[in-house]
Amino acid sequence: MSHRTIHLFRKGLRLHDNPTLLAALKSSEIVFPVYILDRKFMTSAMQLGTIRWHFLLQSLADLQASLKKLNSCLWIIQGEYEAILREHVKKWNITQVTFDDEIEPFYKEMERTIQNIGKEMGFEVFSMVGHTLYDVKRIVELNRGTPPLTYKRFLQILTTLGDPEMPVEDLTAENSQKLCPLPEEDLDECYRVPLPEDLGISKEHLSPWRGGETTGLQRLEEHMKNQGWIAKFTKPRTIPNSLLPSTTGLSPYFSLGCLSVRMFFYRLSKIYAQSKNHSLPPVSLQGQLLWREFFYTVASATPNFTKMVGNPICLQIEWYEDAEKLHKWKTAQTGFPWIDAIMTQLRQEGWIHHLARHAVACFLTRGDLWISWEEGMKVFEELLLDSDYSINAGNWMWLSASAFFHQYSRIFCPVRFGKRTDPEGHYIRKYLPVLKNFPSKYIYEPWTAPAEAQREAGCIIGKEYPFPMVNHKEVSDNNLQLMKQVREEQYKTAQLTRDDVDDPMEMGLKHRHSEEVTPKGKHARKAEEL
């Protein structure tokens, strides 16, 4: 039977390696590519800040333009997805609805709703895996029905599965003839990509990232030219306060599915095969894709993965509730210039280096403020272009030492860590211009500058820029003892995600540790400050 199909885009905003769309074209007489812009659903399911909205709309505009080149279009329909689906199934006499498999609970709920509507209205529902390297359900099955909770166990399962499936062919003029033709009525009016102002979103944004498959592929090709860099890449060696991204900067495109992870995986495999000295996982680029897969797998089968309460792998910690301190962290008013510069870059550009993420996450949680990782996760979800349900929650549990990470005595120093890679403070001068005239020896700790130096710099601490909100040494020593106690009391939970392999997030940092002794006593241990 040849179907009349609606293909629902959610993520997967691309025409290369799109297995579900390709399968739909092979089984159909006509395929309508549809994106339902359900703002109510999107705001309840995910926090989208201004920069993320811009990136999404740019990605939709790019997909729209690519489909027009194939003499088709992307039908962007605003409204409640259930009502829109019902209306267009009737309008177009649809017999099949297709979409990519996703693992997030809100997408799973949507899929159940579509299945039920299908039974009621008489259309078939078909989906395939397109957003991950593997079908994560298979990984869970092979681990006896539970997610592998350590990266080592996860890699063992992958040896059974073998390599990911190869990418499918790209959409071309030859294989896309079943796409619905451009409608005769003015598509721009009925189904166009809305402008930011149509959605009440600010026009202004400073992000250097432009959304869409076209830009994502261009960025990818630029990196692929530098095969030596790819072969030798190790994540911890990239620079946290570099003024330009020293990692690939591709993550926003993977997060929205403008780029295929399978395609990237196999492009890297080809380069690795030709190179004798590449860095092996877990800190290589291919290793980064497997970490992404690990978090997707655990998230897919762990209840309440984005929450502490009811989350079986997460330590239950009595975090402080302090709206004022949370606000200062979020709005770059902590009084620690490196932390505030990072939070400013995040708000302005929607991206920060992974080690900068570590520093501000540690500061908010176990390092300085003892505020719940859930609060930080929500801020990153709103502001980070590459925000991703599974990876965001997984990393926040990791960085707060609530799960996965066990070297909890390693605390990022909000002064020394940034100073080590950028002693002149160029990064701080860019993102905190109020401090730009401070001499380098004071810029990381401007409160230590003499009054005369502050006047000459045109910034009085306590007036134009705040004093530090905490005494880092005191609070981090105290929090270390709190964390030690929690982990002793909840030993079984802590062991669930304990891995006996070297921690890849820290491997590149080990030689940089200095040690500070925590309060003396029978259980005294060294806190390693980065």
C-alpha cells in the first residue's frame, strides 16, 4: 500500500541522514513535511530563551529553503499539536504519520497521543531512530532491562552491538520526488517561518551561532579540513577562557538534529583510520559522541532523570534554598570576575566552554553556594544553545557530585583556575568591561586592589562591581564536609554510578592540581582546588 504521509519534524531538522523521512518517501505516494510550532507545549516541556528561539527559527528557515530547492516546502503550522494533526489528517486524507524516535518524557507522551489518534482516525504511525548513534532501547535490553550506569559498562554493551548503523543517503532531486509540491497559494502567508517579533521575542541577540543544517555542515567541513587537529584532539586540553571556541562548536547543531551524529561518527572513523597517533575515547571527538550516547541511554530508562526527588541514581541532598544568591549567580553578580564573565558570555552568546561550565556549576552547587543542581540545569536549559534534556541533567548531576562523579574533593577555585590559562584576564576584560582597566595582578581579585588602583581603573569595588558574595575557602571547606557526610550516609546510591576507570572530565587536569588541606581531624582529607 502506498501511503499519504505527514512527516513530523521535531528535532532532526536536516535532509542528510534522515532515515525516517527517507523510509516515508519510499512507502508513500506523497509526503507532507510538517513542523508544528506548539508554543504552549514547547514552553511547558522546555525552557527556550531568546537565543535558543533565534537558533530554532533560523534552523526552520534553512530547512524550508532546502525543501524549496527540491520543489517542496516545510509546512510550519502554529497551534496546539493534537488539534493541528487532526485537522490536517482530514484535510490531506493522511494514512500514515512518521517521526523520529526521541527519549524525552514529553516527546514520549506526544508519541502515545499520536498513536491513540491514529487508532481513532485510522492512520498508521511509523518511527525510526535518527537522533542517536544506536537505538538506546537495545542497549538497555542487552543490560538486562536496566540502563548501564557507568561508562565502562556502557562501552562493554557497545562491543556486543558493534558499530552504529551507517548513515542513509541524503535527500536529492532523484529520491525526493514524492515530497508534496510547493502549493499554489502563498505559502509565505499561511505556513511561513515566523519572525522572532511574531512570537514576542526580542530581535537583538549576539550569538555567533547561526542555526540550520547548511551552517552546521559548513562548520563541520571546516573542521574536517584540519585532520591533524581532529586526530590529536583531547577535550581537557582545550582552553576554558579562550575568546574563540577551542572545541568544535558543533554541539548546538547536534542538539537540534541539524547535523547527524552518525554521519559525524563515520567521518571521524575515516580520519582515525588514516592517522597513527589519534587520541582514543573517552576524550577524543568520537569519545564525546559516546558520552552523549551514554547520557541518552541512562536518561531514557531512569525515572525523574531531571529531578533529585524520585531519581534512583541521584544523591538526595538538602541543598540551601536562597533566591537572592541564585539570582546573583544567574545575573553575573557573584563578585568573582571569572565566574561572572562566564555567566555573561552564556547569556550573551548561548555558549560557554565545557570547563567554564564545570566552574560555574561547581560554584553554584558543591563548591560555594550549595544550591541545587536543578536550579542551574534550568538556567542552562534556557540559555545554552546546545542544551539537551539528557546531557544537561546528566552533567549537572555529575558536576554537583550527585551522580557519576566521585572525586568530589576536587573543587574549582573561582580565582586560580581561570588565571592559569589567561593570566592577563583578556576574557574578563571582554565580558566584564567594568573591570577592563584593572591591572592584570588584580583583575581576578579586584577587591584586593588598593583604593587608588580602583579609582584609576574607574571601578570602585562595592559600588560599580560587587564584593565577593562568599569567602571561597571557608564555604568550600564547609561544603566538602557536608558532601562527605551525605556520601557516607547514602553509600549505596553513590556506588550505583561509580566507575573504576579514570574520570575523563578530569584526566587532562590532574597535573594542574594544587592541594589545600581541609579542617583537621580523624577524617581529614585533602581538597584539591583546580
